[in-house]
Amino acid sequence: MSDISSSAPSAGDGAVAVISGLQAVTDRYDVLLCDVWGVLHDGLTAFPEAGDALARFRAQGGTVVLITNAPRPHGEVRVMLERLRARPDAFDAIVTSGDVTRGEIAARRGLPVWHLGPDRDLPVFDGLDVSLSTLDDAAYVVCTGLFDDDRETPADYAGRLDIMAERRMTMVCANPDLVVERGSDLIYCAGSLAAAYEAAGGRTIYAGKPYGPIYTRAVESAAAVRGAAPDTRRVLAIGDALRTDIAGARQAGFDSLFVARGIHAAEALDGEGRLEERRLSAWLADQPLTPTVAIERLVW
């Protein structure tokens, strides 16, 4: 196991320390900004050891804010975690891309909007001055995902995306993730539609990671718990996605912990599903950025 630097390596150099448990770095941090899907659960089952690790960090005086690209308000995510039987003492607060999306909707008060996504995401509109409309009558679009992410792909939306681009409609993307784990499957998310829309010439506003507003909210939540704003040098962002979790941490000025047993498992782990430092560094050398430290899965 390598020595752990207090600052992130340069983008693309591939060098990363691998740790066997979170306790190896807890003395360096006061606040954890922890991803949810792929770290605390896989969409179907909670990971008990991950919840235990976060609860232990909190028991030592640390603060944990869950930061997720879920396109729903944080209360809905809390209910999901309860349903999956995740540990309730594993976190102090939850901040979602749905929370940030609600701010974008509120800023467009009264304008008709087309909701591109499944009905389960409708709580993102609750209590707001908004008129849900058809695509033909809408002034802008809020995309929370595919209507049927079990069967559809972004290619199924090409015609509708072209219509939106021709009308110069703004898409508010409520989940910048391209894919997310659901059990052993990878499911397309709103970010995949937003990327396709941009390729068609459309304008997109992203509400979640890796963009700044969700990190600002997360740090504000941590400050409310601790009674003071945390030192950014003592904040660690945890996640399994380079494009969102690790990139977002870098842009926000935080160290990052990459969880390899997530959406990048096929690239980061060996044939037996194990994390080995040289293999990981070789893969990361071909990526645009490198996390501060890596772990196979979140454990204490």
C-alpha cells in the first residue's frame, strides 16, 4: 500500500494509493461527501459494510453528507435508503441533484415544462409554481431519465431531441450520470440523453455532479451540522464514477476516494474482481484525471 499524499495527483499520471479500509485516511478529514448509488447500494441492496464505515467515521466526530445525482428531492432518497435498510446513522444530511433542479424550476416560475422521465421522479416538481405540459406546448424540458430505462436507450429519443434542438429549448438535466448500477446491470440515466441532446445542438443545464452548485449545497449542509464551514483541505469526496464523482471533487478543490467496485469495475478490477494498485494505475494513466486514493469497496 502506497503512502497517501494530501493533495490530488496530476490529471492523467495514473499514480494512486490503494487502501484496504477508510480508517487509513480518516485522520486527514472532518467531512465526507459520499456518493450513494454504487457506494452505499446498487439500486437493489444496501451495502452494510459501507454504512458501517460511514457510521464509524461519524462516531469519531466526522460529518457525512450524502451527495447524489438522484433526480428527486433528498426526502425521497431518504425513503429509498430506509426501504433498502441502509444504516440511518451513516449520514448527517443528503443533497441531491433533484434539490438543485428544483432551484432551476423555481427560477422559471410559471413556465410550461415537459417532463422527460419516469413518473417516479415527479416529486421534483412538488410544491413549485410550474405547469406540466406536452413537448409541443412546453417552454423548456426537465429531464430526469428515460421513460422506460429497462428497455429504452438514448437512440429511442433521437426524434424528440431533434425537435427540441430545432425549437432551441433548454434542457435541465436532473441527473448528469450517464449510467447507474441496478443490481448487476448498468442502466442509462438522464446524462446520456443530455449528451445526445448536446450532440444534436441543444442547450443543457446540468444540476448535479460534477458541477459546482451541488457541492456548494453539500458544503453548506456540512457547515450547518458542524456549526462552521469546513476547511476544504479536510473534505474527502467518495464515489465510483470518474466523470462525476472524481471530476467534481477535483473542480471543487477536494481530495477524492475512488470506489473501484462500481460502474468502472470492468476496467479497474482484475478477472477475480480484486483491486490491484499497478493494474488500477495503468488504467488511470489513460484517463483524464486521477483520484487521490482508491479502495476496492467502501469498508472501514
